[in-house]
Amino acid sequence: MSSIFEPEVVEVMEHSKSGPNRIETRLSSKEKEEIDREFSHYEDKASVGLEALRIVQKHRGWVSDESLQAVSAYLNIPIAQLESVATYFQLIFRQPVGKEVIFLCKSASCWIMGCNRLQKKIEEKLQIKPGETTEDGIFTLLETPCLGDCDRAPVMMIGEEMHRNLTDSSIDEIIENKTLYHAEGSGHADQSAD
Amino acid sequence: MPTITIDGEQYQVDDDQNLLSACLAQGINLPYFCWHPAMGSVGACRQCAVVEYRDAEDQRGRLVMGCMTPVRDGGIYSVNAENAREFRGGIIEDLMTNHPHDCPVCEEGGECHLQDMTEMTGHTNRRYRGSKRTHRNQYLGPFINHEMNRCIACYRCTRFYRDYAGGDDLQPLGRNNQVYFGRQRDGMLENGFSGNLVEVCPTGVFTDKTFSEHFVRKWDLQSAPSICEHCAVGCNTAPGAREAGNGQDALLRRVVNLYNRDINGYFLCDRGRFGYDYVNSDARIKKVLAARGDEMIGSTAGAGDRVHGEVHPREGVQKFAEILAAVQRGQRRLIGIGSTRSSLENNFALRQLVGGGNFYSGLSARDLELLHLVDRVQRDDRIHSPSTPDIENADAILILGEDLDNTAPRISLAVRQAARNRQKQQAKKLKIPLWQDASVRQLRGEHSPVFFAGTEISGLADVANATLFDAPGQIALFADAIAQLIQGSDAAAMDLAADRRELAMRTADTLLAAKNPLIISGCSSRYGDLIRGAGKVATAIANRTATNCALYLACPEVNSLGLAQFFSPGRGHLEQLTQELHGKERDPLTLVVLENDLYRRADPQTVERILSCADEVILLDSLLNSTVKRADLIFPAAATAESQGSYINSNGQTQRFYAVYEGGGYIQESWRWLADAASFCEQITADLSVIAAWQHSMDLSEAVAAEFPTFEALEKVGPDEDYRIDGLKVARQGHRYSGRTAVRAKAEVAEFPPHLDPDAPMAFSMEGIQSPGATPLSANIWSPGWNSNQSIFKFQQGIGGARKGAKGPFKIRRQSQSIPDWTISAAEPEQDEEQLITLPIYRMFGSDELSASAAAIASVIEVPFALINRADAERLGVQPSQLWRLHTDGNSYSLRMHVSDTQPPGTLGVPCGLPGLEAVSSQLPGRAQLKPLPATETGETP
């Protein structure tokens, strides 16, 4: 089972592919600037690790081994320590994800209101299981614990926007809208990390 | 002392501890995983649940975690209450849902804490039928296997590796049911204490990879208390050996820690744990070898090198005896060279054979002087040599020129703990018990002050508050300045650079303000004034505070300090020997070399001069080395694990090691070869008859003690061979030792008698005393229901106390003598544009002679390299990783250049003893020229 609560650590470990020819990735000046801004909120550099990973992910969509290396070098904290943080938090992605990450709430209220049925619907529509990304690279489906909107269950979150009182038809509509949006060729996030 | 009630019984327990350790100390079996006596509690595993009652009226009580509950005077607890037992059983059942059913093929099986605890809770039937989570394992280097599926997520590994030992490449990854303990990517664990994971992990996630190569179950190992021979700290070990089963010689199969509160406690370094394999190496000498008269055609041997063939031991001993006879008749001279890596007994035997005046240390004048200096300083009553717990208690530490992680690793681990003392003080103020590990470690603030001044600092860099990198001469001046400041000299009058003066003042103030100041120095810089300087600082503190001051002086080898005691200062070094051999009308000369590779001790030319004066060279040693090539007669000497004897550690502590097993082939202790030769002599003089009469190792120990009052403790340090407990010897094999006939059944089905041990009150069999509680001679740490090394607490005087029955520590007896008021002056010659000053640096793997022949260690030794300062590199045009050639007097070496920011300018750090660099090591510190490799040679790949 590979829900978002249980990141596939196994996969995370498997990156000895990157041998001596590893491409060195550097942080962009924008990323550095944003990380530097965080320093004032923390006692020491090491504590900025999580924020730095978030910033890098915002710009690059996910945190690759090379990005991890770059953050580790920039903050001067051991890479293993940073990996420990990265693999602990479910919202840090150590594998590439789609442009739209669907967080489907699987907590009690949503369960009562039929989230399992909706999940099946999404899975069939997109032909992916939780933890997987559609072939066109647009959607990734992940399960999540309570999103705090129980009175409007079932709910899911796509990126940062909430979708409430979900029904079969609203799901169809949301997914089609997103597909259309990306088909028009305007990406949603800044994917241009140098 | 609080009194507590557990299941109706009253117990008096120590203050300031938790309920779990109180229970264990009382012999109550309470299961646990995450607690460790040296690392305290974090309450991660929930395994040690007990019921705590409010008062005598309370019948229900509540579940508490033993390890997280402070003992309360008058507290009433129950370990056996039904709900506590059920809870603990439930925890185990949960842990086991993911644990594989692989005990029969798991190397932890038979000494697995998880097995023991599972048995203890009575969880014998698995109800879980679902699938188990699985992990992929990592390659962690040549020492440690990784099998993550077995993990129960107790966090002990990272708590030891990261928190206790300061490693930063092993972390908990992921979360929930998927927690993974590993590195960010495959690769060797970088910390030099990684081997302890094997013992710290309560199950089989981390196991000893060198042991896997020749694995047997714990119960099939035969064991005895031994001493690690790979540095001078003197850690106690429990090596395990067993027959090969294929008719080959018995193998030494592994080394585990043997608890000694005063030295190693629960932990060993990786050199000590994995270095044992040299005794199984192909370079092992197992037969008597004699040089053949004829030159071998087409031989690649160099000039003067001998070609050897095997001879029967009787023939070899006969030859040796003939030489002794000639010596008796006055027709021959006999000179003996002892060794800092051989026991007192072996050295003494050789000394007796050749006579005190003909006995040499085998060390250069510089190295022997350093040992005498250490001895001289330690004789001062104002100074005391601290045990490991003393070091851990220090609240301000000054390290002078000693890269502890590579020269005395276990001491480095102790310093790392000492660095936490300020944090512990703060915890005490806040009334946080010190065993509350996570809470104490969370306290912010600076480390306790650790000042480092020297050439290189490896592992301790992260706890050092201030570092000063310079050549030893400058460090000695710096130490001298601190000593003067402590005595109240005026800082302004000192000839020191401003920043250095400021650091000296800060150091002096900090040391004076400390309750337990500690100075650490030693021989590794090969610079006498550094030891003098350290002595001056320590005595200055002692004078000011009117209590004695702790000073740890690290010696280079396992018996360095012991051997030095045989010589008065200024005598017994190789230079003196060279002088002695030259310019005299001489009789034919026989040189007997005891377990010493002279080519590591002096430059090749000096060794050549010595060897060329000898008409015969007789060598007793365990491994083939450069000196072997020049020997005429070679006797196979027993390694530490195969013999009995005594070593003196850096602290002046006398310790005895016992034979774990009998060496293969014709291996025996060096002194036995000497005694054999003496008894083969036809005309036996009184002196020789004494030697010929030695039967037991203890005969020698007693003789040493009688001749040298310094070593009087040798008679007390352990019982003699006649000692018995209830009429029995101590068994080296456990109750469950299996297959003692089957192991040889291919050739012979009859029960064979065990080897006899003439030296120790111990048997090479299962027969005899088995209990580690009855005597510290038992190294098989095992208690019913406690098959892993965790059982050591059963044999301690209180948790973390001394081993039951342990005596000592036995220090060597030395006449007390105040150190003189040494003047330390800048003796460094002017810098030379052409030449660089070469300084010795050390590596945990490679600098030690014997462990470098252990297969796993040999695989990670760096290629010959040198550290160069960045500015020098730029000046000379040195690129990182480039090969350059180092020219010393008459010799040259190819070195891969590493550019360093801390290597003092104008100097070159050259690793001492590294294979390929043995010969240059004796000339460090010195001068040398660095030249680019000719273009034809640079094509070489690393």
C-alpha cells in the first residue's frame, strides 16, 4: 500500500544511479533569496531545512536528489539529516508528481460520505492508483488525512484549492476543467528552475 | 536511598534513576528495547510497561513506562500485574507483525535481544496473517550488513550513531510503518564507531559483515577475556574463535566488546572490532622458516633479501640452541630487540636471554624519548591519568596535538560525551533527570569547552569550541603560554600573536574555572616539547587549584609504556644499537628480533646498517613484513588472541589477556620459542636454566614482577594457572557448544581431548565454570533468558558499575617525581623555500600495523596521500588528487595530494604507517621536498 501517509521510502533509497556523472544542481538566486528570508525566523541554519525544501519544491515541482544535495550544501547540514526531514513530511515530494496533485481526504466524515466510491471514480477516470501520476503528467492522486472541512464532506484538495461536497459529476467537471486548462498549454507552476 | 515495593517485595534502590534500570539492577527481568545503559531513555518502544500504584489502597494502579518513570521513595509498582504483562505482550505482538520469520538464517539468532524479549513476554504464537512491509537494504561498507526488514524501530541505532558518536550519515527516514534507518544513499558508514551498531541494535538489522565471512552461532564460539592490540587505550574485548570444520586451522571469527567500566565501557572503535582478522590473513606466519643458502634463480628479491623454506620446528630450535651455546662459550654476541606490540612477558623473556645490556627497544631515540617523557610526566603526583569515566566527567578539555579519533579512538568518544556536560548541568538545574535522553539533548546552548591545538582534528571538530592549527613546535609554545598564564604571568609580556594570546588567555581562564579540567596530549606528534607543555599546563593547574589535574597522554602502541619501563632514559634505542655495532672489534653477532618490523622504526639505511652487522637474524613474528625478508630463521609467534600475557596501557594500567584459542600450525608465544631454544642447549648455564624452566605464562609474569618492582601488579592482576572455582577451571566454551565430535567426524569420530591450557585457570572446552557472574575470566556474556550482550547488566555492580569480581585498576608502580621546570623554546628551523616540513597524521585504518592486514580494513585504507595547505598548493601548482613525489634523504614516495584548509602553511601532513609509507613514517616530523611526477608516471590511475 502506498498512501501518502506512508511514503515509499524504498524508492527514496534507490538513487545510486547517479554516479560520478551526476549533474550538479545549484539553487537559483530566487530560491536562495527566499531561503535567506527564512533565516530570521529560526535560531540556526539547520532549522530552515524544511522551509528550504518547500521553497525548492515550489519552484521545481518536486525535490530531486540533486536539489537535496544543493540545499544540503547551501545550508551546510548533512544530506542524511535533510533526507530525514524530506521523507518525514508527506507534502515534500521526493519523486516527480503531476502538475495537479489531488489530495483526497480519507478521514471519518469523508468516509461516511462516500470518499471510497469517489476514489474509485477518480482512479477509473484517470487510470491511476494512489501514489501514481497520469501518463500525460497532469494528475497525481494521493490520500490524505482530515482536511478540516468535515461539514462539507467529502472533500479533496487540488494544489491549494479546496473542492467540497464532491459528487460524481463535480469530480468529472473538476478533472475535465483541469485537463482542458493544461491542454491549452499554460502550466500552473513555475517549473523553470535553472 | 529510596525504598520501593515491586510485586510486594521491598528494594533499596539508587537515587536519580528510572524504574527500569532499578528493576534490572535488582535482577528483575523487565523487557526493554530502546533504553540503553549508556544512552538513557526515550520511551520509544513502550516495552517496559509496569503498573504504578498511587498508594497501598490503590488496587487498580496505572500503566507507566519503566524507563520514563523516576523511582519514588515509597513507590509501589508491579511488574507481574496481569494488565502490564498483557500490555507488554501486545507491544511485542505489534512489533512482530512486520518482523520476518527468518531467525534460522539471521546472524543475530542466538544472541538476539528481540528473541529474548519475545520469549520473555510469552509471545509464542503469531496471529497476524497479513503481508509484511519490506524494505530494500543498503550497502554500508565492508564492516556492516544491513537488513532493514528486521527493524523494530527502537531508534537505538541513530541514537548511538548520531547522538552518542557524532555520525551524520545514518538517519531515520520516512515515518509511520515505513520508518527506515539508513544513509541518504548507499555507501560506507563514515563514523569510526559504526561497528557498535552490531551490538546496539537489539535485532539483526546491523550485523558484523566480517563475521559473516566465517559465521558461527554465538554458542559455538569459544571465548576468553582479551585486550585490543590496535592502540594503547587497552580496550577489553571478547574475541570468539572456532575450528574451521574442514580440517583447516581454527579461525578467529569476530571481536565483541567486553565491558570494562574504566576503559571501554560498552563501546569499541572500528579498528578494534574489525582489526582482528589479521590473524587469519594470508600473511600469517605459521611455520618455522629458515633462509636457504642457495640464491633462487630468477628471484625478484632485492639485495640482501633471503629466500626461505620451511624447516621442522625441532631443526629451527636446534639451530637457535647452537647459537645460544656459542654465546655461552663466548664465541658469539647476542643482541635482542624487543617490541612495543608484544607482551611484557615476551619482552622480558628476550631480555633475560640476551642480558639487560644487550636488550634494545627497537624504537628510534625520538620515539623512546617520547615514551620516557610520558612516563616522567605521569610520575608527577600533581597529575593523574584519567579513566574513561573521568574523561567523560571533564568540564573543560584542552587537546594538544592529538587527533584522538585516529590515535586513541575510544578516548575521543569519551571526550564527545564530556562535551555534553554543560548541557547536563543545565538539565540538573531544571531538575531533568540525566537519563531523560531526548529532553536533555534538546537543551540549547554551547558545548562544554573543548579546545584543540594541533595539526589535524578529525571526528571531534564539531564539539571543539576553538581550534588552532599549527606545527607541533608552535603548539608547544602555545601550551607553554597557557601554563605561564595559569601561573599568573603577564599576558602582555608574552611573545605571541594577538589572536593566539587571546585564545591562550581564554583557555587558561576556562581551565582554571573548571571543576574537572582535563588536558590531553600524547606521542603522535612525535614532539617532546608538546608532552612537556602538556605536563606544564596540568601541573600549573594543580598548583593553582591545590588538587591534582587530569592529564591523558596517548601512547602509540598497546605495550609502549610497558616496554619503556625496561629502559632507563637515553638507553635502548636503535641509534645506540647502531653505535654499539660499529667501530668495535666484533665477534660474530646474532640479532634476535621480537615481533618488530624494524623498517617501520627507522629509515631503511639505518635498518640496513643494523642488519648488515648481524651474521644471523632470528625473527619471531606473526605476520610477514619487511624485516622477515632479511631474517635467517623465523619462528611463528602467537597473536594476542592466541596467547596470554600483559600489556600496560597509556594510563599505566596493567591488564592481562588470555588465550582465546590455540593458534594453528606451529604458532606459540614468543617466550616459548626462547624457552625451547634454551632447553635445547647442551651446556646449560644457570641463566639459561631459569629460562628453560619456564612452564607457564604466570611463571614469567611473576619473574617480571620480581625483577621489576614497577610491575608488581602482575601478580595480582589475575589468578595463576592453579586457581579453581569449586575445583573447576573456567570454561571457554558455552553450555551449548555444539558438534565437538562432528566437527572432525570426516577424519575421526572419536571424541578428542581438548587442548590443555598450561597458562590460565581456564579450559579450552565446555567443562568448568560457565557463569560470567562467578568470575571476570568468563568472557561469554550470557545469562538464562538473556542471550545477547545486553545481559552484561547481570554481571555489573549496579547498572553501569564495575564488573562483578573485577579487581583493580592495577597501575604500574612508579617512584613519584615532580617534573622539572622545562623551558620550551621555539626550536623550529627557518622555513626553507625548497622544502616542506613533513608532519605525521594518522588514520584509524592504515596507521596501525596489524589491523592493516585485516581483509575488511585493508579494503578501505586510503592510497598513500599527503595533506597540503591551500596556499602552498597554489604556490607549488598542486592540483587536488594529483600525484606528486616526496623526496626525503635518499628515498622518495608517490603521494596523492589532498588540499586542506587546516594543514599548517609550509607543512605537509603525511599519514603515519599507511601501507606504502611505512618507511617514511619514522622520519616524521622531518623535511622533504615535493616535486611533480615526471610526465611518464602521471598516467597512473588511482
